[in-house]
Amino acid sequence: MSLPNAKEDKAAYAVNYGRTKVWETKSCTAELATVLKRYNLLMAAFVLENPKGEPQSIAMCLKTSGETQASAGWANDWPLV
């Protein structure tokens, strides 16, 4: 899961970023783009949680011209409402 000290440690930040990008790439697929288009949806969001249910990463897949565009972040960087 995400390393907790990523705000202070650039290496931890890089590890978390890499993990999130891999997870995001697996989430924002061509199949998802088809679903977004079929149901006229603009976005799908995914929250990756640790076993305690704490958010670790957030990925948003945005529909752009029939394809998906990914945008990811760590839970600590996003205001959860």
C-alpha cells in the first residue's frame, strides 16, 4: 500500500506514484471507455483502500473523444467528500 511519509520523502512519493500509475493503467482500459461511451458517462472513479478501509489511491478515468484519459492521486492529496 502507499508509503505514509510521501509528503516529506521524495523516494516514498516516487514509489507511491509508480504504484498508483500501474493501478490506474489497469483500471482505465479500452473496455471501460466503451462502457463510458455506451452509457454516456463522463467519468469513472476508483478508490484503492488498504485492508482497514483507508483510501490509498484514487484514479479517475475521464471520457475524452471516445477514449479514456487517466488522472490519479493519493488519498492524502484529494479532498474526500
